[in-house]
Amino acid sequence: MALSVRQFPCLSDNYGFLIRDEASGLVACVDTPDAEAIERELAAAGWTLSMVLNTHWHPDHAGGNAVLKARTGAEVVGPQEVERIAAPDRVVAHGDVVTLGETRLDVLDTGGHTLGHVSYFDAADQIAFVGDTLFALGCGRLFEGTARQMWDSLQRIAALPGPTTVYCAHEYTASNARFALSVDSSPDLKARTEAIFEARARGEPTVPTTISLELATNPFLRAPLLRPDLSDPSEAFRAVRAAKDSFVG
Ligand code: ZN
Ligand code: FE
């Protein structure tokens, strides 16, 4: 594989990601939940940071930008909205390409959780970093965007190749699983949730996931099937999202 990924826990339930283009040795981090944790991970790997890739402006994703930039000189790349925290050195939007050595990352508009949220997709390695848009068995809350915008964003992610490894920014899977079981009785979901509860009991991460796995079991991607009474897929999605927002379980 041309791109190595190191995933590590940050804050209470975020994941940090360091990525290294093996051909050039260039290293980036995806989001900056915790500058100290990222610096510890860089030191443990013996890697030098040259780029920060932000998915969206929330402090648990861009809050470490300034410290990391000051300490490493890394170029900060992200959507315009990140200026709410600190102006990026390079603003990217849907259709742009970011290169890290020989690795090419396509920028996808995945707005909805925040209006300007983006994801990064390495087609050659079939790896995607989706921030707070798609989670294992879940999706981000609609803090800024509409249900239609988020549904369109989720469809953009769902259209990536099935084997694509999907790195989500939070370990929310056990609580997502409890909600999923309340709205969907599919055998695939049942089997997956059992594996998830066992993994979490052992303290193991449930991230990354894959597009195929989410298409088969994620209740937000399956919303039109779960709500056949609603003919507009984005309305079905809205209904499932609203159910999750008020779910106590
Ligand atoms: Zn967020
Ligand atoms: Fe977040």
C-alpha cells in the first residue's frame, strides 16, 4: 500500500489519523483534535508532519491547527469554514485534489454536519477520511445543513467503491448500534452489532469501517428501506435522523 495510516484515540471519543505517503515519506494528519496527542504519535512513529488536512471547523477537528503549525510549519489545508478557528493556508472545495508526495486525495463536498464539511478520498488505495459525516452505523448530527444536503453527502460517500476503508472521526459505534437495532431487524445488522459490542468490551476500536459494510447495515444509508412510507429518500433520512436525535438507549 502506498499510504500508511496510523489511527489513535484523542480527547474522549475522537480518533486522530496520521497518514504517510510511502514513496516520499511525507506525512499529514487528518484533523487536529489534540495537538499534544498528535505530536506524541509523530514522535512514536519517527515521522515529521508537513500537512494538516481538515474536514470541518469544529474545535475537536481544527482546534490543534495553530499549535501544530507553529511547532512544525505544516501547511494547513481545509475548507473555507475552518477560518472560524484559524485561516487555512490552502482552501479546498469539492473536485480539488490534494497531493501528498505521490498520493492523490480527492476532495469531496460532504456538507450537512457543518455547511462546508469535506472528505478526502485516496482512490488508488481506496481509503477515505470522512470526518463527522459518516460513522460506523451512524452519521453526523445536522448542526448546520439540511437533511437533503446531508443525504446527498452520504450518497457521495456511499458511491465510493465497496471495499473502500472508511476512517470516521469518532468512536460512537456502540451507541449507534443500540439505535440501529431499534429501527432495523436485519440479520446482517444483528451479527454486526454483536461483533461491535464484543470489540468494545475488549476496548478495541470499531473504526475503520468499509463502504460495503455501511451500505448493508447503516440505518441512515438504509433509511429509504426502513421508511418505505416516505417516497423521498431525503425525507426518509430526515425521519431516521430525527429518531436518533431523540433516542434514549
Ligand atoms: Zn464535528
Ligand atoms: Fe467531531
